[in-house]
Amino acid sequence: MSKLFIYNTYIITHLTIMALLSLGFIFQTEDALGGGESSLTAPSPPLQPLTLSLRDALTAAVDNNPEVLLYRERVEAARGHVHTQLGAMLPNLSATARQTRQTQFRGTFGLDPVRSDPFSIFDARVSASQNLFSVSLIQRWRASREMLQVSEAESESRKFDTMASVALTYMEGLKAMGMVKMHEANQLVMNDLLGLIKQRQRAGVATGLDLARLDAQLASERQQTSVAYYSVERAKLNLLNLLALPYETPLSLRDEFHTDVLDPPAVQVAVEDALKQRPEVVAQSTRVRATELTYSSITGERLPSLVAQGDYGLIGNRWNNTLDTYNMALLLQVPIFDGGQREGRIAESRSQLRQEALRLQSILNHVKMEVHDAMAGVIAAKDQVNIAQSGMRAATKELDLARERYAVITASSHFELTNGLTAVARARENLVEALFQVNAARVNLARATGSLYSLE
């Protein structure tokens, strides 16, 4: 009875200690979680302001954009496939070592089955095989190398698309910033004229209607300024998204619109440059060659292949009681009939080859169309800039004359001043839009001809 009491006391004490330890662990875990929550809710350090030029933005897009990085990984996967296809033509070596203990069944004598006494066998062996000649394996390896070049060209194409998107988004940001400056300049002029009208109103020359009209125009400009500020922020957010940067990063754009755009090259020269440099053309041309090699590899399965096989090893009762043995073979594999599967794959590969050739023709036509469209866009945008600059000079002159007439001639109408303000505002907006169009056309031409790396 005393032993049972002592045993129960030991069990209760043990359980009490375990419960206290568990409670201590729970409290420590809660403290750790509380500390984690406080660390999570702690304010993170502010991000450093970032000032980007167009060239900086293009470089950051190549380094950070997830789509560009994804295509780089596809290149690595294609490179691994090339190693796999090459390994199929290299020697295949393997080694085994085995120690067994076994008995054998020797038959039945009378009604009793008989087995041998247990005995041991040790076998250590090195095996090798080598494809000496296989047209199919050679062509598959060559096709995999071509597909590696296809992956590299597709990665370059994705890089170009991303760079073009970044450049156009950068230009949209500059356009929005230009709109902000334009509306702020309009407000300065209107505030100046507002003081002039108030002065004339005190002199009894201007009416309250004149003041109300200008106040309405000024309110409209303030609203447009607010919209332009939002456009700036939206362009910056789109740019941060393309660059895979935190959205809280304070961003400013360093460059300004180019007003002097060089004359574009001749259309035929631009088309020739595009067909040489565009990664889409390179990728599809290489894909056609890879499909040709794949088709050749499948048709090569009709030909015999030669394989060398052999093994060498030691066999005996124990590892220290063995004899060397070997086996050598030369296999000539002659395909005869596989139920028509090979002919079906040949027909499928032949059709894929024709499809890739048609895709190449479609891409060539699309590239030529993009070059012609980009050239036309550059020419039209340059004309728009010239017209907008002339219109800006004429509108500024009209406003100056209207202001001078309104300040000197007391009987002059306020409508002339209002019309001058409207003309200047429209001319400034047209100039910002024309500068955006000419710079966007410059980006589109660089993308169409495959010369984005030279874009500044």
C-alpha cells in the first residue's frame, strides 16, 4: 500500500511540474507574439526619394520587372534542356555492388521438396553504354540549341516591350507635369488680369459681370490643375509598378520633352534595320529552324542506330574471393514497324513546320506595318509641334494686344480679353500634347526598329 501511495505521489508531482512548464511556455509564446505584433506595427523607415531619368527608368525595368525576370528563367530552363539532350549522346556509366545470402530450390524427390544449403554471392560491377550513331538524337540536340536561342530572343522581345511601356509611361508623366505647369501659368495670367479688372471696376469702367466671367475661368483652371496633379501621380504609380518598386517611393522625373527631333531615316532603311534587329523576327526565324531540326529528328527515327554496351565486375562468394567477369555487346537497332506512330508524328511535325513558317510571314508583315506607322507618326508629330508653336506665338500676341487694349481703351470689351485667355490656354495645351506626341513617336520608332537601347 505504501508503494502504491509513493507511486501516485510521484505521478502527481510529475504532472504538476509538466503543467507549470507548459504554462511558462505559453506565457513566453504570448510575450513573443506580442513583441512580434509591436514590431509589425512599428513604423518602417521612410523610403529615400528617387529621381529618374529616362535612361535610368529603362535600366531599372530591365533589372527589376517580373515579366523580364520570368523570361530570363525560361532561358535557364531552355539551357537545362540543351544539357539534357546532349547527355543522351554521352556515355552512360553506372556501378553496383551487391552481397547476397540465398538458397535455391533443387526439386522434389519423392514427396519431399529439397533446397540447397545457404550460400553467399558477392557481385560488384561497372556498366557502360554509348550511342555510337543516332540521327534522331543528334537532331534533337541541335533543335534544343535552336530553342535556346528562341528563348533568348523571346526574352529580349519581352525586355523591349517592357522598355517601350516604361518609356511611354515616362512620357505620360512628363505630359501630366507639362499640363500642371500649363494650368498654373494660366492661373498666373488670370490672377494678373483679375487685378486689372478689379482696378477698372473701382474706377467704374468694368462691371461685376466681367469679374464673374474671369472668376469662372479661374475656377475651371484650378479644377484642371487638380486633375493634372492626379495624372502625374497616376503616371508615377504606373512607372513604379513597371519597375517593381514600392508604391510609397517618392519619385520625381528628371528629363524633359525633346523639342528637336532628328529627321527619321528612309522608310526602306528603317524596315531593313527592323528586320535585322527586332527580337521577334530573330525568335521566329530561329523557331522555324528548330522546327525543321525537330522534323528531321523524327524522320531520322526511320534509320538504324548503333549502341555499344558493356560491363565489367567481380563475382564470387565473398569480396576477397572473386573472379573478374565482363560482358560486351554492339547493338544495331533497326526500326521496322511501330503501328504507324512514327508516321503520325512525322505528319504532325511537318504541319508544325508549315505553321511556324506562316507565323514568320505574319510577324514580318506586322513589323513592316509598325515601322511605316511609326515613321508616319514621327512626321505627323513634328508637323503638330511646328503648328502648335506657331499657334502659341499667335495666341500670346492676341492676349498681349487684348490686354493692352483693355488697359488703355476704356470702351474696349471684356470679351476680347476672355477670348485671348481662352486662345492662350488652348495653345498651351496643344503645345504640350504635340510635344508628347513627338516624344511618344520617337519611342514608337525606336521600338519598331529595335533600337531602344539608344533611346535617351
